[in-house]
Amino acid sequence: MHQSGKRGTPYGSRSQALKSRINLLSFKEPNRIEAGCDEAGRGCLAGPVFAAAVILPEGFFHPQLNDSKQLNLKQRELLRPVIEASAIAWAVASVDPEEIDEINILNASFLAMHRALGQLKIIPEFLLIDGNRFNPYPGIPHSCEIRGDGRFMSIAAASVLAKTHRDDFMLKIHEEYPSYLWDHNRGYPTREHREAIRAAGPCPYHRKTFRLLDDQLSLFN
């Protein structure tokens, strides 16, 4: 089995490390190369959906590693370089709004995961997928794990990478379209985001098939 990183407790106290090990499992089955996969941005009105695939080494842990939704911005930003430096392999990929509108958000989420898996420098032997459905990736068996980002380290790590890489993208396009306040809402359907859509209309980064306003199915019809 491929391994990288140091053993021991480099991040936090022994009690914190023990808590992390109790809350998050290192692997579903030992002695095989498992990649955790998760997505970010599925419920947004604008921007791509991102997904990450992460293979962690045996012995890896971080006391703050958890489902990215349970972490604050500072914690996610701390974890991202640790994960990227420690992982045996990791990759992040996305599916843009036009593709989302064409194949629907569920299939777009699966496609983003497939694209991330295709970029891994090491081929995993098994996939841990956050959620209850997945389009099988050719040649690699998988397991769908409900709330897996709060149960497995590799999925939690993938959730952090998908979220932080997507946030960076939304901050970049916020500079192009500042009126939608993507620096605050990251494309999610907040009241301020919908008010901006009502005032300025949608832009090319908005998902045409989504309900952009509460009282209108689509502004593009």
C-alpha cells in the first residue's frame, strides 16, 4: 500500500487526536487504497459544482478534520494545505453551469467526481462516495456512504478541498459580477443573492434550470 506523511500526533494534543480517530474512520477496509469523494456547490444558483477525490496515507489525522459544513472558514483554510501536502494523491475538478443545465445537477455532481478521479496520479482500489447514489466509475468498485463526510477521513478531506477550491473560484468571478455578492454567499440562494438577480437579472454563471427567484421557475424562459 502506498504511504506518505509521518506517524504520530503532529497536530494538536493526544486527546484531540484520539477524539478525531473516534469520530472519523481512516478506512472502510484496511490494507487497500481508498479514495474519498465529495462535492461542493450542488445547491447553488450560480457557478460550477466542484468535486474532490483524496487518498490519505495510513496514520494520517488532524484533530479538526470534519465535514467541511461543520468547519468555519479559518479551519477550512488551515486544513486545505495540510491535506494537499499529506495526501498520497488528490485532485479537484468541476462541471460548469452550462453542463449542469444540460445533464442536471445530480449527474453533474457525479461527473465532477469522475473528472477528479481521472486526475489522480495513483489509481485507487476502492471509492468512498459521500451520499446515497453514484454513477459507477469504470473499473473501480465503490460504496455510497450517507453522511460519509462526517464518518471517513478521506471523504471529509475531499469535502474540504472541494469547498475551498470552489470558494476560491466564486471569489474570482465575484470580481467580474460584484452585484451578486458571491464573496459572501458563494452562489447559494440567499435573500441578498435573489434580490440582486431580481434587480440586475441573471448572468452567464447562473444555472438556467434552477429556480432563481421564489416566484419564478426560470428567468430564461
